[in-house]
Amino acid sequence: MKIHIKNGRLIDPTNNIDTRADLFVAAGKVAAVGNAPGSFSAKRVIDAAGLVVCPGLIDLSARLREPGFEYKATLESEMLAAVAGGVTSLACPPDTEPTLDEPGLVEMLKHRAKTLNLAHVYPIGALTVGLAGEQLTEMAELRDAGCVGFSHADVPLPDNQVLWRALQYAATFGFCVWLRPQDGYLAKDGVAHDGEVATRLGLPGIPAFAETIAVATIIHLMRATGTRVHLCRLSTREAVAMVRAAKRDGLPLSCDVGIHHAHLSEMDLGYFDSHCHLLPPLRSARDRDALREGLKDGTIDALCSDHAPVDEDSKLLPFGEAEAGATGLELLLPLTLKWALEMKVPLVQALARITQEPARILGLDAGHLSEGYTADVCVFDAEHYSKVSAAALKSQGKNTPFLGIELPGKVRYTLVQGRIVYDAGTG
């Protein structure tokens, strides 16, 4: 279908564009920016006056809960949530049931996602068989099946020799290893940041050095192997400083932060609010502020939703027993805009954290609106404010700490491969 998106504020961080310009889409690709190509006749015209037109968002961590956890969410419900949030590409961690440790499972997931004809799904393969931390997976075969990286999700990998071998294997083939840095023994049984709030509430804590010790180990192993590593969901200011130093030394290191950690701290736990039970835990206000600054100065490459829908029964338990996680796909854009406004970050720079940079980390030629390339597009109203409500969320998981909070940003249209997959006017 030929689509003309007119009168919008076109923002494309990759091509350093922030101007009022029209966008022309044909045959699933960007046909032109600015002036219509010769003999172009649009079948659909979208008037984007007062709206922002940007590349479709790319999310580095979205648990789709299939296979194995369909009672929490289904692939269909979460893909609908993705496009409603302007997310056109997403990476999913391997901690499904069964684990994404075999090519057939990866191919099945990609096939299921493709049949839904919504967002692009990029599986992250398991680093070890069954995430048991013992036997390495056949990474080359998993890559051929469609995996874009390899991870141990939130499961501790206590044997550093196994991690060393995994990094050596990955370096041989040029694969990227995704690691959430946390020492499993130091964090054992913890449910909140080891600070004043956890002490007051009587909750077992996870110290900040559980993260920094793991970061130090990973950096040492990177120096020994030359492996490209992506650190997932940093949560401490010390880790941000360590990443900053490692990047100065030229290590092939990238990192992200979960969108919740860019706004919340341990103080938001209130009186045992299980919506704030997250992994990693919400840290101190100083940690949160360091994460926000790290995002601003580019030390932290990307923001992710860390989308983890949880069924209501699992969140109604006492804080320490409630399942960790929060829904985030539909809040990635609003919370990114909120961070940008509060930190006085230009919109083009803020959008780079959820388009250009995630694409680079994933190794995708995406996250931009270059002529001749796939037309994955998000059209949103940056000035529209609305309260987050469970009824409005399309995700099957309604668990978020931001319920009742008014946030900026409303997605009006989402295009994937030149097709309108979400139209706020029709739902």
C-alpha cells in the first residue's frame, strides 16, 4: 500500500533529521522523505500535523511468555501491546518453558510471531542448556535459527569457568553475549535493594556490590577474550562508572537500563507495593540519578521496557513472595519522553535511545527512515497526556508501578513493513 504521512515533525536520529517533512511509503519501504517520488499516488493519507513521525521503536527486553507461560500472557496479546506502544521490533530473553536452547524452539517462536504479522521478534538464545549453567548451547546453530545474541536471562551463572568458555566460544564466531550482572550468591534470597527501606520493611536485601562484582568479572573476561558483551539493565551508579571507564579503554561493551529504573527508587516501595518488586531491585535515589545521567551522556546506550507481564494472583502475594516483573511495552515511549523532559534532553537524542542505539546493539539495519529501507514507523502525539490504567493496557499483564500516573505521549499509528498495524482511531 502507498501511504503518504504529511505535515508531521519527522525525527530520525540515525540520519540526524529533525524537521517538518512528509514521508512516503510504498511496497513496504520508505519511498521518499520530503518530496513525493514521481507518479506517486497515495492510497492512504495520514495527516500528522502536530504529531511526531519517527522510526518504529526497538525494545531490547520484552518477555512474551510463550512458550510455557501463557497464563501470564500470550504472544498475540503482547504483540498487540507492542504495536500499540509504537514498538516495531523487540528482543525476547530465553527464559521460556522450554528454554530457547534448541534451533527448533527458536524457529517455532519466529514462525508464530510471523503469522501474527505484527512486530518483528528477535530471540535471544540461551547461553547454556536449560539455563542450568553447565553445558554450553550450540550457539552457531541457534544463530542460524534466528538468534541475535546469547544470554542467561535472570538465572545466575555462578561458575566463572563456564562463563569464560562461553565468551571464548562467542568470540570465535563474533557473537554478542548479553549478561545481567549479578552475583547469584550475594543476591541469594534478596528481594529489594540492601538499604534503609529494606531494613525498615524487614525485607532481605540485594547489595549494590552484587552487581559491581559481576561487572568487574565480566570486564576482566572481556579483556581476556575480546568478546562483545551487552550488559542488561544496570541498576547502580558504581556500575555506570565502571562501564564508562571500560568504554574509554575501547572495550566492545554496550549496556541498557530498564525504563522503570530511570524513574523509580527504593523509596517507591512504599508499604510493600509488589508492583515495585523488580529484577534488578529498585536502588537508591543516587543510583537512579546516576542512571539518568548515564543515559544523557551516552554511557548507557539504550532504554528498554524490561517487559515482564505477571498474572494478578502472583502480584497479590506479600512483597517477598510476589513474582518480580512489570509490564512495560506500552510505557516505553511515554516514560522515555518523561525522562527527556525532566532531564532537558532533546527529543532526537531521547528517541535515539529507543531506536538507533537498540538497532546497533542488535546488529539490525533498522531504527531509521532511510529511503529504500523497511518502513517501520511510529507516529505519536508528544503533547498528549493520559493516566495509565489497567483497562487501557493491551498487554495481558496489568502490573505496573505507574498505574494512575499521568504520562506524556500517545501513539496514533504504527507501521510495520509499510502496513498500518495499529491505528488509535480504530483501536
